Amino acid sequence: MPVKAAPVEVNIGPQHPSTHGVFRMVAKIDGERIVDVNMIVGYLHRSMEKLAEERTFTQNIPFTDRMDYLAAMSGNLGYCLSVEKLAGVEVPERAMYLRVIFAELQRVASHCMATGAFINDCGAWQTPVMWCFRDRERVLDLFEMTCGARLTTNYMRIGGVAFDIPDEFLPALDKLINDELPKAFEEYEELIVGNEIIMMRARDVGVVTPEVAINASLSGPLLRSAGIAWDLRKADPYCGYDRFKFDIPVGYNGDAYDRMVIRIEEMKQSLRIIRQAVADLPDGAHKTDIPLALRPPAGEAYSRVESPKGELGFYVVSDGGPAPYRWHVRAPSLINLSVLREMTIGQTISDAIVTLGSIDINVGELDR
Amino acid sequence: MPHPKTVTLSGEAVAARLRASQPEAVRSATEQYVVLEPAGMYEAMLFLRDDAELDGKFLIQLCSVDLHTRMDMVYHFASLAQNHMFQVKVPCDHEKPVVQSIAPLWAGAWLQEREVYDLMGVMFEGHPSLTRLFLWDSFPGHPLRKDFMSLPGGLKPGLSQFPKQKEGQTGQEFRPQRPGTGL
């Protein structure tokens, strides 16, 4: 006799390792399959957009660290570019190259974290994530050497960067990008990319088609896994990215495995960019002097950077005062979740965890 | 890619293209953006998305700005194929802000419109599930509005007590939805 069962609600998160922070989803399951997903966010909401309206443009830079705390340099960079666009501040050549070096190092650190956590979500408990953490630590050591902080760097300034690099930085960087990280990426290739278990686990899970990806405003590795070669470093170059040679890794299936492979490939491309930037690193000032209470002319500006998570945009409105009149952050972590419901319906819970892990959200940026 | 760097279309160019098809849709245009009439904005947005020349298939972001006398909805669109972007604004009333939802046109607008509703109080007609995104349902007011602190009820900077907290309440009542109690 067929039995009709009522759907069961399963509460995933907010405090669960696989939700990458305090993200919560309530899955309705019928048997093994998910029939509906409700996302509940806001556990880490700190109202940064409101707080920023009370602080000067320079005082807002630390907020951008604390949004995507795994990619603080990218947040710093995006915000400083938007204010520079609004106020018309010129950046010295050396500062531009330093920004590129640190943004790309941050991309390596963030992608290491994303890859490790993703393998963790696939069920390979702890060992791969520790490998990835080991390499992320090496990058954070360089951050500490330069600006004293490992996580919330607060390194970029409007008009340049806060400090010039110390003398011991370039030898350490050379060792990192020419010896340690390439060896680590070879290990990743053996452990992860060519691993048959991971392939079986992540292939055809969380598939996103190009049409859906564009319609849902996806960006970053999620968009590129669907086969769209869209990278703002190529499409809308900032900080002189058009001077460097690098490739955009693209996937074809749009599944979780593609996204992970794209991240590992992007780390190698980042090293290529850093090598070119170090070779061409010009001398000169690392910062333009700007007034402490910068007063950009009344107006508005939108500027965007390719952060490790996707397109990170800042929309700044000024009324001529020392603080932004309105500050809006286009957070890729939030917008990339637009398709989570469509992706997870019909999956099992274990696949939904893999799907969420492959999107690579950061709740600090999602909730702001 | 046609352009090595993203081209920002001027508001006048977008307005001219839009007026050719929908003469009533445009209110005004500047170099930076085009302002649409709120009444026919859904049809105009549909045109912006499907027109071959404008090709605004990628909604970069949407947000709102409180200008004390009115609310402005700000939309940024891009074409990934032609590598250009343009900016659109839709004004609405300050006290009772209502605009038409574009979530049926762009799946990416779904969460962002919920965010704008939550923090700015703009209502979206035709949105499939317009609920608060970050804050809990009983939160008083919409905090990104410029008049939030002068709302009736007298919220002061620093929040000496939990909003709406009465004697005997611990604050636990205001947590986001809890497991086991349904949604």
C-alpha cells in the first residue's frame, strides 16, 4: 500500500561547519529529495551601510576588511577605487603594482580556503583542508610582514597603499611564488583534481546553465563554470591589469567539480600575474597625499573589482561632505545565492551541501 | 569582445533608444543615467533587457537612495556580449515608496529587492515573496532610511534597550525564526 508521507523540515545551520559561517537553510525533504529550500540570512548583519554614513571616507576602509574577511585586500581595493573614481584621485604607479600583487595573493589565499572547505564538504574530513590552510598561512605571513595584520589587513588607502613593502618581502615572495606554491599546486592536482572519488562526488552536482547564470547575475567562478569567459580583470581592467598576460579558466559543465578546478587554475594564473608585477615593479611613492577629511564633489560613482567570490561593486553617493551620503555594496556572496533554491531542489541533502560549498559564500559579506 | 574596456553608455543614448519604442517611458536623462516613469517601468525594463542594441541581460546590482523628499531606485545593467553598462533610476514616493518588481525579469533581483525592502522600506509590486531579508519580522522601521532615528517610538543612537523590548522580555522573542516552530 503506498504511503503518502508529509515533507519533513530539516534545519541546516546556522552553526554548522558546512554552512561556512552563520548561514541557515531550511530544507523540506520528501523521502531523500529536497522539495523546497528556504534561505535565512542576517545572523551576521552589522548594518555597515548605515554605519558608513556617519564616518569619513577613510574611516570606512576597515569595514571593507570585515565584510569578506577571507579576501580583505580585495574589499579594500574595491572601496578605494570607488572613492578615487568619485574624487578624481590619481594613484602612483608603484601603488598600482603593489595593489595588484596583494590582490592576487589574496585571491590565492581565498581560493585555498574555498578549495579546502569544499573538499571538506565533499566528505574528505580535515586532511585536505589542512593542506590548503598550510598554503594560505604562507600568504598571510607575507601580509603580516607588510601591514602587521593577517586577516583584517586595512592595507589599501585612498590614493595608494598604507605602507611600502619591507626589504625582506621580495625574497620571501620569490620563494613563495616560485617554489612553495607551485609545489603545493602540484599536490592539489594529484590529491584533488585527478581524484576519482572527488570526480564521482562533484560531477553533475549543482549544475548551472549559461542562460540562468546571466539572468541571475552570477559572477566569479560560478559564472565562469557555466562556460562564460567573463572576468572583470580582462573585461573592465582596473589597476593596470591590462598590462599583464593571464588566461581566464572556463568550465563547460557548470557543475561543482568545474568550479573547484577553475579555482585551482585561477591560483596558478594569479602567480603568473604576480611574477610579471614583481618583475616590472617601479620605484617611487606608494601613496598620494590626500586630505584627512576627504570631501569628494557631490555625485555618485560605481566601481567594481573581480574579488575571489565574484564581482564586488561599490556604489558611493556623495553630497560634498566628509562622509558618504549613501554607500551600497554589491556583494557577490549574496547575489550568487539567487540560484541556490533552483539548484538544490531535487537533490539529496548531501549534494546540497556540496552545491553550497562550491558557490563559496562568505557570510560576513553576505550579511554586511 | 567588442571593447577592451567596459563602455558606459550615456543616459541620453539609452533614453533615445527607449523613446523610439516607448515614448512615454522616459522622464529625463543625464550623462550618467536615465530616469524612468514609475508607472511604465516594467515594460521599459523588459525593453532594456530584450533590445538587441541595449542588451541589458545582466543586472549588475540594484539599490535605493533616500533623498529626504523622494526615494530613488538605482539599477545598473550590463551586456556581457557587447561589454557595456548603463545606469537607470526610478523615483518613488518618500512616505509610501512603491515600485514595480523586476524579479520576474531577472532572477538576480529576487534577493536584492528583499534587501531593499528590508532596509529601505520600498515595496515591490509583483515580487514573489517580499519578506525581510536580514532583520527579524517585528523590527521597527527600515534602518537605512534617513529618518529612521526620528521615527515614532523614539529610537536613540546606541539603542539603550532592545527595540520593542518590554519588561519581562529577554530579547529571545526577537530572534530570527527558530527551528521546530515552523517558518
